[in-house]
Amino acid sequence: MKVDQYSLSITDRLKIEDGENPQEVIFYGQPGEGAVEYARQFVGDMGKTPEARETLIKLLNEELPGIEDRRVKRCDYCRYLWRDDSLRNNRKSCCEDCRQARRKLQKRKEREREELINPKPRKRTKKDDYVYWIEYPYWSNEDSMLAEAERYEKPYGVETLDYLDTQNQIYGEGNGKRRTSENGYGF
């Protein structure tokens, strides 16, 4: 499984470097606001120092004190730790953005599952009556054949056919506009 190293968290990169199975690695997304606020409690004003890096690794591995609190959870979407401050402690995601993204994924999975269970029947078209995959292709329905042919070859009306017949009698067959002598108008 090829994974972009920049989309992984620090601990995931370290786990892969240590040779762990990629199926056992938790793939993190971008942290939500709640996860950032929770991590800021431990990192504080350390900035991008090695101590801050070590603290974040311990936080992601759940090795810091205070993580045993029942209000500290993993966000269902971004997979980072965060502290649930709701009254009933029943939130699943760390912020509104993660909640909306999780709902979007959930709806997409439901639509895919529904499509697998009850697929929409494909609308039948006139081209379905054309059997083209054998040596001598044919149309299984004459009406479909005529309807398909009318898209490319429009039939003439009676007036147009009469006009063309009259012109052929006057000028003869072909594209030339010379009157023929055999029809009585010869010059």
C-alpha cells in the first residue's frame, strides 16, 4: 500500500519506519479544532522543538498522564485525541468540521450500500436492440432500427419527392443543370 508520507502523522511515519504492518497503523487526517486545543494543553509554548515533538508522540500513543479521563476520546474522523466537554459526554467528533465530514462519509457509505443492495435498473435504449458482437450484426427490432436510421437519414416528404422527380424529368439524372433534348425542351 503506497501512502504519501506527508499525509501521515509523526507516529505513523515512525511505526512504518520500524517495520510495523501498515494495516495496524492508524492513519490520521488533519487534526480538528478540538484536537488542536487538547494538544495545546500539553505542548503549550514549546513551538517546534524536539521536546514538543516527543510530547506529541506520547500524546498520540496515549502515554501521557491524564489521558485515562473518560472524557478524553479519539475523534471518529481525524483520529486525534480530544477532550469532550459536552454535558452528556456523547459526542463522537472533536469539532463541527470533523462532524460534518464524518456525516458526509457516513452518507456516502449508506448510498454505496443502498446501490449494492438495490441497484437502479439501467434505462433501455434503442441501441440495445442492435446485436453487434457477432459476425453478422443485426437489429432485433425493426422499429428501433428505423428510429436509429432516421437520426442520420431523414426521409423526404411527398412534396419533396414530387419536386425531385419533376426536376429529374426536366434536367435529367445527375448534378448538371442542362436541359436534355430527349424530354422536348432541347435547345
